[in-house]
Amino acid sequence: MTLISRTKDIAKLRGLSLDDVALKAGLSAKSIYNWGRNSPKSENLDKVADVLHVSTDYLLGRTDDIHPSSQKSNNELSDFDEEIMMAFDGKPIPDEDKEKLLEFARFLRSQRGK
């Protein structure tokens, strides 16, 4: 699987278009489409990986683990106990809802630093 196809697949899984991902990463709307022809700058790849909540290694095809253990410390949520946080009324929360809750928590944390 190529960089562009992995990026498209994970964006779709997150409910985002490639244009949305690019804009959230601070890139021009169509910039990710160029990754099929040209390799991205490492800082742009990092930004897109952050938006998609995956590692650059996942996007580059170096690993198939969508949630690598190193991601927890990279996303600045290392002090959250995600297993405890991800239950409501004693029942597990569906995976797609977990990711949305974590994304919101990351957003709140990023806003505190501004």
C-alpha cells in the first residue's frame, strides 16, 4: 500500500476528505494529492499524521499497527488512563466514539497551551 492510499484510507476512516486533512494540518487543500508523485516534506508528513492520529511509520507503510504504543506519548495524553476514561456507566464505549473523545481531549489540551 502506498503513502497516498494509506493516507486516503485512514482519512476516510476518520470521516475526513484529503482536503479536510490538509487544511487541518495547515497545508494547501490539494497538497496531499501530490504525494502520489512527490514525497512530502517530513514536517508535512508529521502534521498529517498528527491530524489523523497515527504515526508517520504507519502512513509510510513501515508498520500496520494503526495505534502504535509510542503514539500515546506523542499525542500529549500520556497522563490519561485511556482504559478507565473510555467507559461510560460501566459499559465500554465503541471504538469510533473513543477516537472522537480522544480527539476532543487533544483539542482541549492544545487550546490550553495557546
